Amino acid sequence: MLVKSIYKKRSEKSSHSQNSTSCNGNIFTPSAPPLDTINDRRINASEAYEIVNSESNFDSNPQLNMATFVTTWMEPTAIRLMKESLDINYIDKLIYPQTIELEKRCVSILANLYNASEEDNPTGTSTVGSTEASLLAGMNYKFLWKKHREKYGKESDTVKPEIIFGSNVQVCWKKFAKYFEVKPIIIPIGSDNKIDVNEVAKKLSDKTICVVGILGNTFSGEFDDIKALNKVIDKYNKNHQWKISIHVDAACGGFIAPFYNMYKDISWDFRLKWVKSINISGHKYGLVYAGIGWAIWRNRHEIDDELIFQIDYLGGVQDDFSLNFTKNANNVIAQYYNLTRQGQEGYEEIINYMYDIQHRLTKKFNSLKIFGTKIFKIENKFPGIPVVILSLTKEAEEMGIEPGKLAQKIKEYGWSIPAYPLPTPFENKIILRMVLKVGFNYGMADKLFEDMESSIFSLINDQSDSTAALSCGSTCV
């Protein structure tokens, strides 16, 4: 690799100073960073810190990372709690029972937030993110499907199970299908950027382990119509022995819909008969740093007991339902802190603020004209999460502006904004996505717009200079 060879040259160049003494370990760092092999000698902590810390200078600023859905800012008091619990291993449940009690409270709060009824017996678990939560849910549906077929004398080993989801799902669902040998039935999205419910109805069968609906897709932010999904599945289930369930991937929208005034009346959760499980990312709009997700089931009896393991070598017998094992407990503690600290009022204020900024930015981008030419078209539809999704107008493209080049150009101002195609069948349309989250404010929004405008002018000027150079030809040499 080219990068590797460059690093080796740097390492060789610095080797003469391996035995030099640093100035208090915080101004000079004569030791080269280890690249392929461990250091021969030990260095002091301050020098090691400076070496490692200096590497972050080459990373982008997380506060200007508009590509990620993951939390990049937390309150100092929350960070303090996380630091104070860095040494707690979540899996040692019998040793840290109060930490597990906090997890149980989080599960109960979320289940109630998602309208579990008094007749339900909800349960759930924390995970390292929504991917683990999704894999757990999908795996459980596969086991339930297999047990059902065995119970009624139907073949399961020679029949490949199927899972239905839209082309707008996050990659974790394709991972699930691949890892757990389930055939994915991928439904193209409609013009509203949501799963086509009518096409779903055509694909339901006794091989379907579940249908996945998305509450806030990562491509353009929209909520699938879960209520409509529930309707077609209810119609199917009335006439079939195997009852198909809905799993809602609410990684993005699970901390949005309950707190945004315009979405509170949307039925997507346990209010719907066939919604049996939900996954949520605490490290997105749950306001916790990366590393926390949640899997919530409507009823405990809807989890296959075969998937729950009993462990007896951690000081007693305890249950474990996870794909991961060891993990830090500080994310669970931070989630409970946020639920305690923000409450309904706090989350509502934060989420509504994000939508206020979204409306401000979409209005500005939608009205932006350069030399009299409208530049952007707004692509996100209602309802959805607080993101800004842009595509270029045909006229803007004729000016030589390209989404990929624009995404690259605005990096010069520090912003990270991805450019990528919409899901099937609209993969020919390239969009730009800006995710709005806690820590982003009006001042940053105005600066983002100004820098986008400057980047467009810069691209046009670059094209003009290039065209002038080409037309100049050999006379310019």
C-alpha cells in the first residue's frame, strides 16, 4: 500500500531520535508512532498521549459531520457519568445489579413510549446498536417460523425462509439475510420514497418470517406507512395459519415520532396489532454517544426460549439474549440519564428545534438561485426525520455542477456531506443528505448554507477556468 510505504519512510526518518528525551512529553514527540510492529521500548504517558492525539488532526470535525446520524455532542454531566462508569462490564449482571435495573427501566420507558397496552407484557434488551437489535429480532422471527412449521408437520429444513423489506432499508437487514440464510424479498420504493405496500401484499406467503417497516430510512428520511402495512398483513393473517408479524426498524425515528407534535398521532408502534417488535438507536436521536441500541418486544412470550442462554460462570446463574457479550455499561447509564434529564418536555424541545432548522434550511436551499438559475430540488417527503435531502436541477447540472464534486468541494470548508443514489428504482437520481441533530444550531445552519453557495460558485469558476485553458490551446504555452 502507498500509505504504508509513506509511513515506513517517516518511521525510518525518525528512528535516529528513538532514544531522545521529549520536552515534558507535550511539546516534542521524538518517538515515531508504531505502524506494523509494537515499540521496542516504553515511553512516558504524556508522550504517548501526544502521539495518539496528534493523529486526530487528520480527521474531520464531528460537529460538521452532516453525514452521520450518530450523536456527536453530549452534555458535560452526561459525559461525566460515562467516564465514571467506564470500568463497568454490562454482562456482569449479578455483580452490577443496579446497572441492570437502569436498563430495565429504559426498556419499560421505551415500551410505554411505544404504546404497549396493559394487556401486553413487554420486554427488551440493550444492544451495541440497531444492527445487533435488528439481527436479534430477525433471528427470533426465523426461529418462531421454524418452530411453527415443525409443530404443524411442515418441512422447514428444505424450505428457505423469506423476509420482506423495502429497497430503502439500512444495510443491517441485508446482513441479516446473508448471515442467517434467509431469502430477502426486496420491494422497490414508490415515488414517495416509501415501501410499496401493494407490492408487499403480493409477496406474503407461508415462507415469510416477518415484514420490516422503516421509521425514518437512512437514504432520505421518510417513514414507511406502517399502518398500511398492518392492514395488508391483517388481511393475509385472517386467512392463513401462520401469522406474519411486523418488525419496525425505528433506529432513526424511534426518538422522533413520540416527541414531534405533527407525528404523535401517526400509528406505527404497538398500537398496531401486528407490530410485535421495534428496534431503536439510542446513539442517534436518543442523544447518547455511539454504542447503544434497543430491541423491544411487545410480549415476552414472543421471544423463542431457545435463544435465551443461561450463564453460570459469572458468579451465579443469569439469562443472556444477545449476539454480543462483553460491553461497557456507560451507554446504558447515559441513556437512562437522558431519559431522566430530558423527560417528555426536553426531548420535545430538542426534536422540534431540529425541525425548525430543517424548515429554515429547506426554504433557503429551495429558493437558491445562481445567475438566475434554480440550483436545488428538495427530495425528502413527509413524514420523516429532520434531514435535508437535495438533488440538483437539470439547469444546475447543465452549468457543470455535479453532486459528487459539490460534496467534495464543500469539504474544503470542513463539512462532510455525502452524495449517493436513491434506492431502487430511483438509483439514477443522486442526492445530497444533511442530517440535523443535537449540537447543530441556527448559526451553523446559516454558515452551512453560505459555504454551500460559495462551493457552487467555486465549482462554476473552476469549470470556467478549465474551459478557458482548453480554448487557449498551445498559444498559452
